[in-house]
Amino acid sequence: MHCRGHNNASPISLFFYEQNKDFNKVNTLYFSMVTLKDIESAHDRIRPFIHRTPVMTNQNLNILSGASLYFKCDNFQKAGSFKIRGATNIVEQLSQVELDRGVATTSSGNHGAALSMAVTRRGGKTKVVMPHNTPQMKVNNVERNGGEVVWCDPDQPSRERVLGELVNKTGATVAHPYNDERIVAGQGTAAKELIEDYPDLDVIISPVSGGGLLSGTLLAAKGMKPEIVVYGAEPSEADDAYRSLQKGEIVANETIDTICDGLRAQIGTITFPIIQKYVDSIITVTETEIIEAMKMVWERMKIIAEPSSVITLGALLKSKDRFSGKKVGLILSGGNVDLNQLPW
Amino acid sequence: MHCRGHNNASPISLFFYEQNKDFNKVNTLYFSMVTLKDIESAHDRIRPFIHRTPVMTNQNLNILSGASLYFKCDNFQKAGSFKIRGATNIVEQLSQVELDRGVATTSSGNHGAALSMAVTRRGGKTKVVMPHNTPQMKVNNVERNGGEVVWCDPDQPSRERVLGELVNKTGATVAHPYNDERIVAGQGTAAKELIEDYPDLDVIISPVSGGGLLSGTLLAAKGMKPEIVVYGAEPSEADDAYRSLQKGEIVANETIDTICDGLRAQIGTITFPIIQKYVDSIITVTETEIIEAMKMVWERMKIIAEPSSVITLGALLKSKDRFSGKKVGLILSGGNVDLNQLPW
């Protein structure tokens, strides 16, 4: 577990590092900034098109954990995950010309479905580059929302190569799944709603993959309540964010052999500096701990949350002492699970 | 499908038939009556101990069904099902002497867990007679709530014999899972909450097994809104309520070979007359239709509902025309599923 002590930093304005295609070099300051105000604007923009998802509590899990847990249920969100927040924030800002060229992205599934939903609503076409080992359910979800799937290999270089070829050929507008300020601002609205509903939270735990959700959560949470503690939860088997923080620069995933199909992406050049500046700690969680947490959420809470979501509970349960007696918000980021391939 | 036209009957007061141990003879008027006022009193009595469960909607399922669906989520209820409503209504009315003798019941699982929870809270002991083919999850649920399981064979005579022996030996107070007026009044509080939240419902669909939930639903719904239509949903493979209505008297289940482990009981002598008088129709649902509905609820709504619950959606989807354009309340009665034994 890697700890950082930036509790007192104010995110009122934040300079970004330049978006850089070489993941190992993130050192040029970017002139743009995302603020809490951007998250508020994003919220106003996307509110008509998304659910304000409920926050659930569970007495059993409170007793088991020794903390008071508040689950932000974006597994109930439109298209099945928080991704509709950022995707809608991008799509609603596209010009008609951009939209007419088509919209393209790479996605492990949830962003692709969400983007397709947002683009289809505006009458446009979406192409989604997806790894061929994506759960069938997530493929169906893209297609049901009007998107077209383009296959790639399940690694970062293949994703980018296939997307690049696609864009060169069609001139499509790219809506990146996380490394985009509009995405960061959109994803931050989940934590904003959570804190509006429960202003006395002590801690928030968010999953981390490419970092869109965690960076948005950090900007919203620390902007609204500077003393709040925010943790990222990351699979031990895809721990690039954890190791990048340790090293002080972005390093690549060494494995992505995790059940969390939504957490296999590489931390982004826009999201990493935000995480680096504000996150209190990243907690890595083993596959066994993730599966145990998943079964616990399903059995006790009676809701379907995907592995990439329940990792937040896994992180909490493996570090109970740290959360004892605290009010903890956990972002359940999505509920798109292939019911024919459950891990038990 | 069996239809009856009692829409205009008022349930303000209702004479019951005498409780009779011979299921084939239900013809003596019983002097007691359950009214909407009893349901209101039950609600006041149990309110501190139960959740007011949420009502969920789902755009996908609305489009698919051509109706507006309102799911009353008692799968999120304490102990995982609506059963805590009736059980609490009994237990809170027991004298200390009755409680001290211990409380006993037969149960397919959910009533046993709920009763155990209610009795344990008052400091008493519970013995639950359960068929040996009960899903492990429901056994765990009884034990987790402080109950002790006593095994029987999975048929009505064995249930009653084992319970009878137990009562003779220990003098325990019996809290029947459905054939008790206090149970009927308690279970009616689910429909009461649903109609309070959505007063403009046209229809309610409730599962039917022993009839506690359906009879309570009928008394609450038709008492609050006489013009509302109420259907029961019953497995084709355990269709005693459907056939009893056809015949005009209680007949036994011919098979109980259904995935709905909560719907294998025999319609009761107290519940049947209420159902006979007020229900508009009972819709029987095949195993395939139940499993399809279950997968649909899990995939689209992201919630865990047990087969005995989702049968309400199965009933609706097989008779779409009847519900077209209507506002339909569906009681999702429970969420206790053995995740290691899913039907797909």
C-alpha cells in the first residue's frame, strides 16, 4: 500500500501535465485546468441524460467492517456504469461537424456502451475498439446502444494501433475513455452526488484503472470537502497506478491478469498528475479478495456489481483498522457482468 | 389462466373461512376478519423493525413490456424477503409466556430466517422445520439470524408431521408461514407501501404460494383502491392456487418441481377464501419463462431477485397485451438465491 499526505491541498485550480502519447514521459505542464466548477458545469450539462443513482447502506456489512458504508450505486446508472457521465459530457459538447465524422474510442466495454448511447441519442455513429476477450455481455451492451465493435488484441499497443488506423481511415472524432478533461469532469459528478447526499463522509474509495473516475472523484471530493480522505482501489494484478505513484512517474502494467475487466487500462497522462497530487493512498487488492467482496455484495446487498466495482469493498475489508468507525463512501462503478461466467 | 371478476368488491370487512386441517374441506365460515385497518395497525407495529423498501423502475423493461413497471423491492428487505413483515407482526404480539416456550415454524427458508430474526430480537429461541433440499443459502440465513434448523422431507405431510412432533415435545408456539391472520396483515404492508408511493397504479402482480403475500396484497390494494386489478403469479409446476380457484375449493399441488423454492407450499385455508373473493386472475408461469425473467431482472436492473420473485415479471411478459400501456406494480418478494446454483 502506497501512502501520500495531500489532505490539505486545495483543488480549486489544477494545472495539468501535457497529454503525451509516450506513457513514460509525463513532465510538461499543460496550460488547461479542471476545477470543481467544471464538474458542476458538467453535472448541469449531463443531468437530463443520466440517473441520479441511489446510495445504499447495509447493516450486515457495517457490522462486518466496523465502519458505516455508503455505496454509490452507479451499477444502476444508464448503460450500466458511471461511464455515461463522462461520455455524455463529451458528446454534448461535440459540434455537428465532429459528430458527423463519427465518434470512435477504445474501451473494455462500459465506456463503449455509454459513448454509443450518448452518440446514438444525438443521431451519430460510434465505433468501439474492444479487446477480443471482452465479456459477451459488454459487447452486447455496446451493440444494444447502437455502437459498432472493432476488435483488437487485449493490450494497450494493439488498442491504440487499431484506433489509430480507424481514425486515419474515417476521420472519426476520438472520445478517449479516460484521458480527457471532459471525461474527468463528467466522472467527478458521481462523487459530487455522493457528498451532496452524505456531506459527513470521512472517506471515499474509488476504483482506479485509467484514472478518469478516481481523478474526477478527487477533484470533486477535495473541492467540496478539503479534509476528506480519498483512496484508490486497484487490482494487484494490474497495479500500474500504485507503482506509478511509488516511482513518481507513469509506469506500465506488468500484468493485466485480473477478473476486473474494467480495470486493465493504463493510467493516463491527464489523470495521473491529479491522482499524484491529491490521492491519499492506493490500496491494491488480490483476485481472491475481489471475488470474496463480490459475493458479499451480491449475497448481502442483493445487487449486481461487477468485479471492477466491488474492489472498493475488497480494499476496505483488507484494511479494516484504517476505516474503523469511519463513514466511508464506496463508488460501485458498474454492474455489467456476464452472468454465464461468474467466478465461483 | 383463470379469471375472476371481483374488481368492485370491497374488502373493508371480510369473513374468513374456518381454519381447517383438511385442505380439501374449506367451507365453514370463520368469525374473525382481517381489514385494511388491521394492515395499517400491523404497519405501525412493524415499522420500526423493517425497511421501507424502494420501488425501482427500468426503462429497458418498460420498452420491452410496453407497460410502466414499478418493482417493489422486498429483495432488499431485512433478512432478504417480505417475510419479515408478517413474522414481526406475529412476534411483536406474543406474550412473554408464549415467547419463553420457544417459537417453531415450517419454512422453505425465507419465513424461517425472518421469524428467527424477529424472535432473536425479543430474546427468544426459534426452531425451523425445513425440507432437506432447501438451498444452502437459505439454511445459512436461518442460522445467521439465530434460528435452529430441523429437517423434514420436501412435502407438505412431512413438514406438518415434523412440526407436530416438535410442538408436542417442546410446547413451542407455532408461527405459521402464511395461514395466520397476523401474517396476512403483515404481508399486506408491502402493497400498502407500494400504493402509497405510486397511487396511480392500475395493476399489481404478486407471487402466490401459501397465499399470505397475495391475500395481504389483495386486502391492502383493494381496500386502498377498489378499482385496482390484482393478479397472482404461480409456477405451472406448483399450481394449486390456480386449480383451487378453478375448482372452487382447495386442491393439493400435483407437483412441486419448480425452481421457485419459495412457491412450493400449499394454499392455506385462511388465505384461499380471500384470494377466491378478490383476485382478478392467477397467471401460471413455466420454468423457462421464470428463468428468462430472472436473467432479465439481473442483467437489466442489476439486482438479485430470487425465482419466486421474478415470476411476477414472467407473468407480465407472457401476457403483454393485458398490461399494454398500464402502470403495473410487481412485488419482488425476496432476494435469497444460492449463487453457487444458478439456473443458467
